[in-house]
Amino acid sequence: PVHRAWWKESNVYQIYPASFKDSNGDGIGDIPGIVSELDYIAGLGVDIVWLCPCYKSPQVDMGYDISDYKDIYEKYGTLSDIDDLISGLHKRGLKFLMDLVVNHTSDQHPWFQSSISSKDSPYRDWYIWKKPRYAADGSRQPPNNWASHFGGSAWEYDANSDEYYLHLFAKEQPDLNWENPKVVDAVHDIMRFWLDKGVDGFRMDVINYISKEPAMPDAPITIPGNRYQSGHMFYANGPRLHEFLQGLGSILKEYDAFSVGEMPRVYDPTEIIKAVGFDRNELNMIFQFEIVNLGHGPTGKYSPGTWTLTELKKIVNKWEAFMEVNDGWNAIYLENHDQARSVSRFASDAPKVRKVAAQMLATFLGFQSGTIFVYQGQELGLANVPKTWGVDKYRDLESLNNYEEHAAAGASKDVLDSILSEMQKKARDNARTPMQWDTTAYAGFSSAAPWMDVNEDYKEWNAKAQVNDTSSVYAYWQSIFHLRREFKDVLVYGTFSLVDALNESVFAYKRVYGSSEALIVASFKDTEIKWTVPQEYVKPGKILLTNYDRSDIAGEIVLRPFEAFILLI
Ligand code: TEU
Ligand code: CA
């Protein structure tokens, strides 16, 4: 028996502030721009809006490097603009989710500025400092072999104090030391500041990295030949994680606030249930990475990789099953600001099938058990950047660092071309191009040249063309949200199970609640295929939604390219 909760019945829309809507013609999205599009968002039928970081920041990592948690990045607006955003959302019955980035700060944060100024600073112990190691030849080395997520060592040397500080991401993103109770208090204080302002919850950035194994030993070699190795076994779900999460959870509970934690590199169900079990008082749900890591190659994200539909089924089924059995809850997503566009990656953006392909993925995703997260532009079927883009058009430090590292090491043109081609498939930049509003210059995003180029397909693929078209991807998502509300028992609270699990072309599943049952069918093939409807479904039902025209199913049917439907019995 699953507990009911408002956040289980909600659907979330994610906004990337730099790329949503520019109100003042400086080429950068901003909060007044978001406020001007609240009717568009409400019209989609979502319940919660998650805004990526909008705090004061030097923007080394697009705001995931915060220099003041109680102020707003000047190009995005002011605290009073945020008040307008919150009240505008609340007036429309929508809730507001802030991004909470507290594994690390910016190196420009006053806490770090003080910490690095002297070993005697009262803030020294707010970050993680260690002495150098010395190799046999006498050379100074970082305290261990951990790699940063953005390339190179996870340690940066400070000559002034002859110590290194830890940064799991860029060197401008020093990790906070959660072993220091003052850090924990400061995080609690930040949460209260925003909750008192009316935010309804938080998306918590890499929240499972906050507790590190204090000894910080060398990581085992997982990618031979690399100088630095992933140390995640010593910091993903570290020793004190659940204690820290319960601290955060108790504040959330006071405010009846919502939380979704980002949790990379943890796949053990027991450990996950500890974080999201209904009675654990830690997090409501987490983002897992198994699906979005499909297609990463043997030496990482930018090496070529493949995936199969049965692998995807296994992952979906595993999460659905253990959350159900253990009273946890899923966060369901295919896209966010760190991921490429799903239609390009998991289906096809070829012009002939792009619309049905995006609708097929919506069907696959939108009827699962869990809270659905849709990223800006996903509701329009936006695609990856053009294959013709050179490396100069990319903006993100993750992909650029990787490319430049290989270039500096003397990689051949073929190798660099292959990396660029993998970037076009998987780089975070794919999600960060300006939102496509209409056919006017710069896709109606801005009156000036935007900070990142608009995708060249905007004349055909934009919001204006879709909002009033009942056959659009946007309209399809509207229907999904509407159906999840109308058939809440089965579509939110029903059980999940795969149908025809070994089929490599069709992703089919059923949702069951008492005597109501829904069958969801999604073909991942870009050609027509034959599919035999399982015997148990050869009974009267009603097609609630489909991306082609189909009124019934029986026996062997022909599924058209990326055809999908939901049948209610
Ligand atoms: O991402 C966490 C994370 O693990 C990333 O390395 C992610 O796996 C990567 O982008 C995939 O290629 C979060 C934020 O979502 C991301 O935007 C930030 O850059 C990162 O934390 C640091 O705050
Ligand atoms: Ca602006």
C-alpha cells in the first residue's frame, strides 16, 4: 500500500534561467523573462517549477558555483524579481522549487576567501584542506589520486599555506566540509531563508556527495592509463550521509516542503531506499543516472557507446519494482540541463519522424510510476545542436575541458573529430541553447545575439507553432498531464510491470490499480513493425492517447514508426 502525497501527484517543469527568456536585450535569460511566460508554463498543465541556480555567482559552472546564497545573480535580476516569480506561480496554483547547491561553493564565496587567506582563519575548517604527498623523486603531489568531474586532479594547491583543497568539480568550486557543524548550521540557515520567502522545496545538487570518507584513500584504477581516477566509492553515499539528510529532512518537514536529491553513482537499492523511504524523513525522491548514462563509452561520456532497449527496460523495471516494494518514490526524467535532448538521443530527430518520436518518448516516460520531470523545450520536442557546429560554438566547461585536454595531449584530428561527434550526441550544451519561442530573430528568446547560439531549426520548432496545434508535441504533453490527473488511481498509484519484456523494439508496460488497468505501448523503431498483442489485452478497452490514429488493438498489429499509445481497460 503506497502512501498518498501531493508531490506524488505533481508534475515538474525545469527552467534553465540563462536560456529561457531574456527580458532586457542583453542576450541572457532572466527572472522577469520567466515571469512573462508563466501562462505558457501553467498552460502546459504542470504543478511545480524547478529553477536551476539563480544565486549570485561568477558563473564558472553556470551558477552551480555560488558566491552568495542570499542574493541573486545580477544578470538574472533581484530578490524582488524572485518574489514576483514566487507570487506569480502561487497565484496560478503552481509550486516553486529552488536548486540548493551545498556540496560546494564558489571560490569567490566570502567563506572560501577567508578560508584560503590563512590557516588561522575561523573559516579554514569550512573546506577540506590536506597536506601534499611527495613522490619518490621528491615531487609534490596531491593528497590522493582522485579525479575532478571536470578533468584533472580533484585537488588544488595553495602555495601560501602549502596545502591542497578538495574540489570534486571545477577548481573554482571548493567542497564544503560537512564534518564541521558550523557548515551544517549554515546550510540549514540558507534553507530557512528561502522557505520563509515562500519556496516550496529544493532540488539538491549532488546531495549524496556531502559526506566524505575522512581518510580519503586513493581510488582504485577504473580507467587504466588515466592519471586521476574516480574516488566516488569514498564520497558517494559516504558514512554520515543519512544523518545529514535527516537534518535537512527535519527542516523540510516543518514547512511541508518537497525535495528531490541528485544522486550520481549510487545504484544499490538498499542505500537508495534509506534516502527516499517514506518514513525515513530524508528526501522525497532522487534523480538516478542509469538511464541517462546509457550510451556512454568505455572510457567515459565522450567515448562512443551503444545501448539496447532491453537494457533500458531492465533499468526502468528495477527502479519501479524496488520503489514499490520498499515504499519509496521515483523521479522520472530523460532530460535536464546536464543531458542531451532525448528525441535525438533515444529516438530520432530525423525530420520525417521527429514529432512522433518525441511523442513516443513522452508516452514511454509520462505514464510510469513516479513524479514526472520535463525540461524546458522537451515539451516541444527540441533536438540536439546541429552536427555542423564546431567546437567554438560549445560553451560548457565539462565538454570543452575534455576536448582541450585531448588536444593538449596531442590527439590526432580523427580522435578530436570523434570527440566532437560524441559531444553533438551527449554534451550538456545540447540542452542549453536558447528556448525557441517563435519564428522571429533569435527565436524570440532575445532581441540581441544570445550568449549561446539558437538552434538553427527554430523556424519550424518553436512554442508559438505548437501551443494552438492539437497534434503538437506540446499538446501531447498537456494530455499526459491531464490524464495523470483524471486517472490518478491507476496512473499515479497503480503498480508497474513490463509486458513482453524481451522485445527489443517495443517498450510495453502495464499499470494496475484494483480493477483498473492501463497498457502503455511505445515502439522505439523508425520503421513499421509487427507486434502481437498479448492475449490478456484482447478485450475491450479505450485508447486514451496516441501519436497516430488507432481505435483498437487485437491480434497481430502493425506499429508505425515510433507509434505509441495508452489503452485503458
Ligand atoms: O551535476 C552533477 C554531476 O554529477 C555532473 O557531473 C553530471 O553527472 C554531469 O553534468 C553529466 O555529464 C550537478 C549539476 O546538475 C551540474 O550542472 C553541475 O555542473 C554539477 O552538479 C556541479 O554542481
Ligand atoms: Ca537578460
